[in-house]
Amino acid sequence: MPFLHHAVTTLRIITKPSVVVPNLTVRSVANINFKKLRDAGYEGVVIDRDNCLTKPRQDDLVPSLKDAWADCHKAFGPDRILIVSNSAGTSKDASFLQAEALTRNLGAPVLLHEAPKPWVVKPILHYFADLPPLSAPSAAAQPKLEAEPATPRKPIPPRLLVIGDRISTDILLGSRLQGSFSIWTKKVWQEESFGVRVARLLEDGVLFGVTRWRVWRRKRRGLEPEVDTAQVFVKNEPVVEEPAESTWWNSIVSRVRGLLPKAT
């Protein structure tokens, strides 16, 4: 099935290139203003683990994200923050030990799922559908009314934030969740396997090509450049940089990412 998932993902990018463009690009989670996003009507957070909240395959929060993670909890509450990883909570996670450790250390539930991102829309919607509305009064305060027959209505999907460091998984997942707002975190806390590094470089190249094409298309049509209204959700917090090994690979990645839209 992995080959089929990759093939469908590639086809989706080819037929609709805009799915790779995040609604907001930031350096790290520390630069996200969760309070403003909550005030804007977003109802929950779907967030990645590796190189977004933690270093790869680790269960502890990156220390410099402590304040930002506390702000996220304050804005949405722990039940409305869902960690969705392609490692923890999947078949790669024996007895879901990683998921349990993450929930314990980060204070938020981890989605247990079989299909990889971005093909986890239904489990995510099922999770949030089981939560009470944000503005609902407590059960004790609600008057008891006799049940009345009602016409079934299609539930309105929640407006979610989808946050992650990978274009082909996290940002594509955001494009598949109706009404969501995708946030791409560019900071890589620790490099992963060679295969992941190649995939990340390819994703950056595709995003660069799509963003340049969109600028060219607007200019050709005589339209004004797009106004980035999403910057109101950015906090200009400094990112604590960790010493990175100077290698030819990191040099290539830095040059490619230097061509992409600047993260605020």
C-alpha cells in the first residue's frame, strides 16, 4: 500500500499544485500566535511530532518550544490538541508505547491510525466529532427536554489548524481537511534518514516551483501580488538554534530553502 499512497499523493500534486502551498510559513511552533488563531474561530489543533514538537523518534518536547506549547494548551485545551504522527500511534509503534509516552510528556492525545498522513482525514474528524462544542454549556446547566424527532443533517466539519514540517504529509493533510488552516514549520531540529532528507529536498523544490508559477500567473493576468493576510497569526519569537553539523548535504538544503518564501 505505501506505493499506492505515494502514487496518489503525486497525482494529487500534479493535478492540483496549490495543495502543497501552506496557509502560513513560520520558523517553528514558537512563532505561532495560538490565541489569535483561536479568536479567529479555529476549534482544534492537529500537529506533527518529529521535527515539529520533538526531535526525531523522541518523546520529549524541544525545550525552546515550552512556552509556545503552553500557549497552545491555554488557547485550545488538551482535548482539542491532537498529535498525528506517521510513527507514534501507527503499526510502527509496538504496543503504542511511543503514543503513551508522548501523551504523558506532552499532555495531549495521540491519534492511533493505520493509513499514513495525509490519508487520515476520517479518524481525525471522528475524534473531534466526539468532543463537545466549545461554547456548549455544562450538562448540569442544561434543562432536560423531551426528545423530539429531528431531520438528520450533515455535520459541519470543525475548523482545524494543521501544523507540521513536511509538505507531502502535513500540508497535504491540511488541504484535505475542509476549512482547515495549514502551517508549515521550516525549522528542522535534527536531520533524519537519507531518504527523508531527499524527500524533504524534493518537497522544497516542488513548493518553490509552485509559488513561482503562481506569482507568474497573477502577473500575466495583470493582477496585484497576493497579500499575505496570515502574518497576523505570527509571533516574532527568536528560535533557539542548536549547533548543526556542517556537511555538503546541509549546505544544499540551506541553499534550496533560501529560495523559498521567507518565514516570519
